Amino acid sequence: MRIFLTGASGLIGSSLSARLALEGHEVIPVVRPGTSTASPSRSVVSVDMAKAHRVEDWVGHLQGVDAVVNCAGVLQDSGRENTQEVHATAAAALFLACEQAGVRRVIHFSAIGVDREQPSPFSATKLAGDEALMRRDLDWVILRPSVVLGRPAFGASALFRGLAALPILPSMPNTGRLQVVQLEDVVSTAAFFLEPNRPSRLVLELAGLESLTMNEVVGQYRSWFGWRTARKFMLPRWAASLVYRLGDYASTLGWRPPTRTNAAKEITRGAVGNPDPWIATTGIQPMRLATALTANPATIQEKWFARLYFIKPLIFLLLPFFWVMTGVISLTTGWHSGVDLLINTIAGPMAAPAVVAGALADIVIGTLIAWRKTTWWGLWGAIALSLFYAIAGTTLRPDLWNEPLGPLLKILPILALHLVALAILEER
């Protein structure tokens, strides 16, 4: 089959793309412009679903397509993402385009429980997308998975690993129970409905067989890592609210933290459902979390990822702060010290302009690192500027290498930290 697959760079989309290609299908991955994908397909389509509101935005891509799988989804509105436009407006345009182009088979990924309660724009817009598909004269299948966990570490799958690495586990207040489902079972379900003569026009909840608390899920990951049970404490409501608000702020800069206010509302509702119709229709027996983890022993790379999970946001918080504050200090309280460092060197006549230029460069570097779209450039700029400071310092004030506080020596660990930041920058 020739399959048009949106959200191909996400957790479900990337795994499903690989599975379908392995089975001999021709997959057309659809990704956001500028997004890389590991798909082996050469026919990657770049579409910004936040802007693909018209049928004309889709019809041209659907020629010769046998089926469409819509895996696109965003957690919360931000400068880069819009739940209404992606889940409802663009999805509705895509489904109408399928009808007009004669693409009968459409598999659409929604979220569990959206038909029962919509505590946030995420679930409300997911339901709107479902209803838009149900109105079309198509052979549609709507899959509503619970929290999806798998070997790829992204979203909740990454968050649980990170929480498992903490020596003391903070518990969020008002969290509902979860019937987590394995990524492999979700992908197998989508592949099942792409086969000929499968049933259509039905909605299925993809939920695991056991209902777990978040702490129980994290505990199973700790056991998987071979670590002892962590001590737990309940975060006060104000602290939990602050965590979610900080996540919202990070999203305005283009980052995608899983801890945002929409997530808080959805977690309070929980993610539970009835897996019996799913099992009866497909014959797939959902794998329990403990079984899935046992089947894939944790590697040292998994442990690295888990331990780095919460260190990463700390790095990308401190680096912009470091660069911006060095620039601000150079222009204010540290002005005279900066000028004095250069006044008795060959750069003495230009000491004041040099301090100003260095301060402004520091502030620009910090700003570039903070904004996700320019972080890569900011990190390389920081490395280049650090090397320049090391060379200039060695040329003008070689005695600084022998200073007790090591102003030039400290450039070396700073360089290493920026290289670490570059190594862990990618999110998916």
C-alpha cells in the first residue's frame, strides 16, 4: 500500500513508519518543515499542520495514496504549536481532502477519555477532530490510546525514566490512575487496520490491563534499572503549580517540556478505559508494563538518559543565565574591573569599547541559547566566543592562566559543558 502518514517524527508516527516500511508498504512521512525524520522513505512531505487549513493544502499530496494515518498531535498551545489548528482545523481539512481524493481508509489517533471529559484544550480539540472524521463518508478507524510507553524515550516515556533516576521521588498532587499501553501494541493495531477487509467506522480505546498510579509506573522503571525503591514526598500544590507554569514559560521559548498546565489537567483526569473491544476486534493482547520492561533489559545508555533527563533543563537554564549575566555585570558593577584588565595591554586604548563589545556578545549568545529555534547557533557561538576569549586572554594577559581563581582555566570546563549541551540538544 501507499500510506500517507502525518506526525511521522513523533513517538507513534516514527515507529509506525518503520514498521510499515519493513512490511513492504510505501510510506509518505509528513513532518513539520525543518524537522528531520529517520524514515527510510525518500518522499518526505513537509506540511505545517498549524497552517494547513484548506482542502487544497492536502489534496495534491494524496494522489495515488491508498490510506491515511493521522498521528499528528501537540500537547499545548505555544509559539510553535496550536491545538485547535492541528487537532481540529487541519485534521478536518485532511479528512475532507481524503473524501474528495477517493482515499477511503483513514486511521486517526486521538486520546483516551476525550469523549467523557475535556479538561483542557488538548482533549477538547482531539474530540473535535474525532467528530470531524465521523462526519465523513470514509472507512475510518479512531484509536484512542492511553499513555503510550515504549523503548523510544519521548514524552511520558522519557519523563518516567527521568523520575525513576531521582533519589527522592516528588509526587504530584491530584494525579489520576493510568492504564499505560505499550508502543508496540499501538503500532500493531494501526498495522492491523491497514490490512484488507478490516472493520471500519469504529472507535477503540487502547488501554493496558492494569491500572497504576504514577508512582507505581516510576517504581517499575526503577526496578528495571536495578535501583532500589526511592523515598517519596508529596509536592505542595503551590510547588506543583510552579513546575507546570515554568513548563509553560519554557514552551513560549520553543521547548517542549511534558510538565505543562494542559498536562496537569489531563493527569488529574487520568488515562483509563476499557480494552475489551480492542482485544476482541484485533486479537491483540496488551502487554503489561513489567513484561515489556523485562523483555528489554535496561542498558547503560538508558541509565545515562534517565540521569541526564532533569540535568538537561538545568543546563539550558544556567547557560543563558551565565552568558546574559556576564554581559550585564560587565556593563554595570564589573565595568571598571573589565577595563582595568585591558588598560595596561596593547588593547589599552580600546579597553572600554572592547568591554562593551564583549558584554553585548555575551548577552546575544545567552539569548540565542535560550530560544529553542536558535539554540544550536547559540551553543556554537558560545564555543567560538570562549575560544576567542582564551586566545585573546593568552595574547594580552597570559598571567591570567596563573591566577588563583583561574579565569582562563575555567574556559575549559565551560567549553566541555557546551559540547555536552550540543550532544543532548535533540528532543526526538
